[in-house]
Amino acid sequence: MKIHFIGIGGIGVSALAQYYLTQGHEIFGSDLASSEITQMLAKKGVTIFIGNRAGNIKQDLDLIIYSPAVKPDNPELLQAIDYKLRAQSYPEALGQLTLQYNTIAVSGSHGKSTTTAMLALVLIKAGIDPTVIVGTKLKEFSDPDLSEGEGTNFRMGNSKYLVIEACEYDGSFLNYQPKISVITNIDKEHLDYFKTFSNVIKEFKKFIMRLPINGFLVANRDDKILVKISRGTFKTKFYSIKNKESEKIKKILKIPGKHNISNALAVLQVARILGIKDSITFGALTEFKGTWRRFEIFEKNWGDKVFTLISDYGHHPTEVKATLKAVREKYKKSKIWCIFQPHQHQRTYYLFNDFVKLFRSIKINNIIITDIYDVAGREEENINEKVDSQMLVKKINRQNVKYMKLNDAEKFVKDNIKSGEVLVVMGAGDIYKFAEKF
């Protein structure tokens, strides 16, 4: 088949494109801008178009798969409709795939990618050989088409097991049919879509109820709301940071933070359901090095200065707090800098007070908040007038929290950071490119 993906640079869409590529199909895709993901796909043989144009859609295409971020007036989608081509959203296409496998779906407001990655590596170590679609890149997923050490977000396995990251945004995960569901937590996330926290909870309840009678739910007992809705005809396996295994996992994990201990405990429960020996699970967790843009640690030289740089994807107050607490825990005596790029005006607007509370209380020496990263197709009209980073910094009203444009922040840090200090570059937008400048 000839398959075209609209929004192929998306972390989930790109993984599905790689799946179809391994099945021998001819793959095309477009995105608004070039990125590490689109460049990786091009290396693997995907025909990439930068920009959404009707001319990218040919009449001989067999299938169009589009990102949930694609709007109904997208020129490529409109052209596909005009040509009467078969079109599916990414969640619909992935949903069909889940029916062909024993699917393990990892969901939750935070920790999905890391938990999915950990679980995939445990299954590989156990010889289960899963197919994996994950929302981050893993160096362990080597590929002959990629450079050494360049990770990917997809792995083609040779067994009946499929491990996927299941996002709640836009009700995407309601398209999937897992045999095992993992839920790490439920939080006030994606309120641009859900509007209220009660709607978020309702959506997770619907996802839980998709489990079959012989299915399993692995749920975080430390999340009281999750415990309340974790009931059904399936079997429920709870895990908790208070479990006796927590201390053992803390000692073997290379990545810091209580949240990562919790993620590992979820993986341990799934492994036990699958009959994997604890020794294999602990062995895999010991080797886990972390994932792309999740607490990635680099030692950097800038002139005569040698400092630690941490690149992290955190963009929700809960994630930012967990990461910065983990940084402080790991580097107890170091001076810590943080440059944070808020993600999406709507998220910043809905979580404004949570961000204020976070940055007033967190024990970090210097915090720089740069301009909000706009997400194409996901912003309300005139939302930019309601909130910006300067408003946020003014409300935080702390001497150690400043607003700067990205270029000014780069110069300020380079001029003032000293050897032995730690710089955290954080956000889900293009802030990771800033980290590369060092």
C-alpha cells in the first residue's frame, strides 16, 4: 500500500509510520517543520514533505492517516476527502492494530513514556520480543538505518505482544483494545480539551472499562481518585511507593526521583502478570538509562567552565515539580539553574495558579521562564491576550524567578554559570534545541 501520514513528525504518528514501513508499505508524510523525528524517518526511507499542501496528496494513495492535531480544514485532509481516499486518525489506525495483538497499553497523566520504555526493555530481556510504540526515543531500540546511539520510538517484534503508550488527549485511548492496561496517575492535564478535571476522570473510567473480563488493570494505589474508579469485571493489581520493593528499586535505578520508582513498580506488576521472574525485571531496570528528553544528563564545557546540563520534557506543574525535586535530591550541594519553556497558552492559562504555587515553593537557585511555546491547532482564539510568561513571572513575584527571551537567557546563563553548577532545560516544545547550543 501507499500510505500518507499528515503530521508525521508527531511522536506517536511517526512510530506508527515505522510500523507500516516494516510491513513493506510505501510511506509518505508531511509536517509543518523539519525536526529530529522527520530527519530520522527520511533516513529510514520515508518520503517527507515539509509544509501541508494539497499537492502532497496523490490520487493513487491507499490510505491517509492523520494526527489528532490536524484540523478539519487542513488542505491535505480536504484533498484526500475530495479524492475519496480512505482516511483514519492516528488513534483509529492504532486501535485497529491493537486488535491484532495481545496489547499492553500504558496510560496516565504523567510517566507514560518512561513506564512504557521500562516495560518494553523488561519484555525484551525476558525474551518476549514485543512490538513497541512509545512516545519517546530509546537508544536501546537500535536501527541499521540510524547512526550509532541514535534512538527511535518504535520496535518491531516477532511475538503476539504489542506495548503502546496510550494518551488520553481527545479521547484517543478509547480507540484501543488492550488486554492489560496500566494507569500511572490521573491529574489536571489536557484541560484545553477536557475543560474540567471531572471530565478527565470520566475519560479514564471509560478507558478502564474497555478491559475484557480476562483482562488486567495495573493501577497506582497512591492515587486516591484512581483507586476509586479501578473497579470492574477484570482483575486489578495495585502498586504503591510504600511497597517493600520500593527501596530495592531505588537502589538499582539509574534515573532519580520517587516518580520513577513508582513507574518501575508498575512495570514489576505487569511483569509478574506475564510470569516474568523478578530477577529478570530487576536486571532490566538496573540497565535502564532513561529516555530522550526525560532527565537526560550531559556533562558540558563552555569555555573554561564544566557544568552539568539536564534536558527534560516536563511541562505540567506536577512533572516540573517532580523533576526539579529529583535534581535537588541528586545534586544536593550544587547551585541549580532552570530555564523553563511553558507549553501552550491554554495549558498555562488553565494551570496558572498551579505554576505560581510551584515556582514560589521549589528550592532552585535561578529560574528563567521564557516565552510560551505555541502548539499548532491547539490554541483558543485570543488566548495569547489572557496569559503570557511575563504575567506568570509577575504573579510568582520571587527574586530568583525571571522572565527572559530565549536568546537573552542563553547569553545570561553562558555569562554567569560556573563550573560545578547544574542547568536544567525544561519543556515539551523546541527548548531542547536550546540545550544543544551548549
